[in-house]
Amino acid sequence: MIPFGDLSREYSELAYEIEQTIKCVCRSGWFVLGKKVEEFENAFAQYIGNSTFAIAVGSGTEALHLSLVAAGVQQGDYVITAPNTAVPTVSAISSAGAEPLFVDVDENSFNINPSLLRETVKKQKRDLGKKLKAIIPVHLYGQSADMDPIIEIAREFNLKIIEDACQAHGAEYKGCKVGSLADYAAFSFYPSKNLGAYGDGGIILTKDPAEAEKLKMLRNYGQEKRYYHKIIGFNSRLDDIQAAILLVKMKYLDKWNERRKQIANLYSELITNSKIIKPSEQPHCRHVFHLYVVRFLQRSELQNYLESNGVRAMIHYPIPIHKQQAYNYLGFTENDFPVAEKLAKEILSLPIFPQLMNTEVETIAELINKFAGVFAADEVLQIA
């Protein structure tokens, strides 16, 4: 079986370094918000650049949630995001007491459509006024959203921007790393991410030192110093063992991202089945291919065919947020976001991780090229 991902292969490369750094933390006797967390925060802030401050937290979802709280989002407010993201993006909005609003996505990039965003913001600002507080552009699958027009719209309508960079460690937009482009940014270190811990973890980026101090209090019960609670806060702290592991793995991030790009290029070169639409790198973007997502009308049949031939492929994500049962209360209906709904029926994520071998990529591409399916004459996918 060719796996969708295999963290055991990664561990075999790093075992000695990982085990030694865990031993060091255990011997130190400090396991939460200690020196390794501070060291990792500094290293990650330096990696992202543009004078950012980094605040390590318990998960990517909590990074989004605390960013929203820091931005002043509260009960009864509204936050805009894309409907084709992972549910945790919207869970964070709900956790802040706000209600999500959705803007459909661009069919080529899968990211939020800036033209539709302007229309939505203009209408909702008129209807909701100051209750419309923020935009969360998602850098989906490892490619940046088109940030310049999003930033322009946010400034025009006095909205905060929180980048959801949970799938985009090392991705760039016009030469700047995502995470440095807006008021706040959230990254996840879930194990399968381009930079993953061995458990949950996340980090928030901001350029504002006062916001950084506020976020440090928010993650730790609102404490300004021990037992002195200045604001109402939460428990969202990164463990030192996870920080130590991330420090080891961070040294390899650019190398691993480059390998992901090589694998993506190999897929794009070898897959010649004309019925498959392959992902594209948008202008001004550096895609880090957290996922390599193709489009195909008979997606389920192809997925089953690959599975029967020893290849694990997955779907990210089969049900848009507005069609999830948990969010029925929002009142959206079929075709409210037609591009997101269309993509959800066609997308399939192929195996991609740095330790995937070229021979495995070749096998997958060969199987895809052999798969014809049963098509009517007009059933070839076209990009609008």
C-alpha cells in the first residue's frame, strides 16, 4: 500500500535528534511555557520575518480563536471566511461567539474570491455595520490567498484580517511569507502539517508588540504575571516537548517543502489523463503543497480504483461548511456558493509527503493515466 502520508518515514530520518531533545526537556523538569517554547517562538518569528512576534498556543484552532478575541470579536459579531475550508476554521469563529459569513472561492486557486469578497463586505457592512469585524482568508492546501485586494478591502471597511495559514508553513505571496501579511496569522502544528509536532500545537503571528503581550495573557488565563490576572483568558499553551520537537524539525522545513514541490512537479509532468485537472501555482505565489489536489468528475470511482490498486487517496473536504449539519442554523441553501459546492464533488488529494519516493509517484500517475471511467461525450471537466 502506498500511504497518503507516513510519519514513521520522517521519524526514521530524525530519530536520534528527536530522542535527544526530548531527553533534554525531561531532564530540565520544565514542561509548559518554558525555555524551549520561547526559543521556538523566536525561531519561528524569525523564519516568517517582517518583524513579527510569535505566541505559541495549544492548536491551530486556538490560534485562530485567540486571534479573533484579541481583535475584539465577541458575541453577536460576524466574521467572513471561505466555505471550502476545514471545519476548525469556523469552529474558531463560533468559539469567539461570532457567526460565520461565507464568500465563494476562485475555481483556479480554491481560495476566497476577492471580487466576491468586496461585494459581500459592501452589502454586509450596510446591513450589519460595526458587527462585521474580520476576514479570515484561508491559504488552502499550501497556497496563499490573493492578499493585496483582501488587505485593500479590509482597510477600506475597517476590518481585521486573520490569516489561516494552518496548511501553509513557508508559503509566500509576492516574496513575503504568509503569516506576515495581516493583523494576525494562525499556524497549526498538527502532526501531518508541513511542520508538525507529535501532538497538537499552534502559533499566532502579529507585528504589534502590544497585541503580542495581550495574546500571551489570553493563552494563559489572562495572567500578566503569576497570579495577577489582568484580562479574562484561556488555557492554550504549547508544551516544551512539542516546542523542542518543532525546533528540530524546523531545520528541515525548507528542504521538505522543496521536496513537496518536486513531487508536485513530477505528478504534473507524469499525469497525462486529459480528464484530470491538475493544481496550478497562482501568480505571485510560492505553493508549498501541503496537499496535491486534482479534480475529476468521477472522483469517487477514481479513489476506489486507486485504493483497490494499493494507493490511499483522500478528499479535503467532501462537504462545504455551509452544508454541514452543525451549521444548518445559518440558513444557507444549495447553490449559495456554487464554486465551493462544485469543487467539493470533484477534488481528490493524492499522496504527498517529503519521504514519498519517485517510484511511488510514478506508480500513482500510471494508475491515474490508465483509469478511463465511463464518460458521456460532454463529461470532461472544464475550468470556467
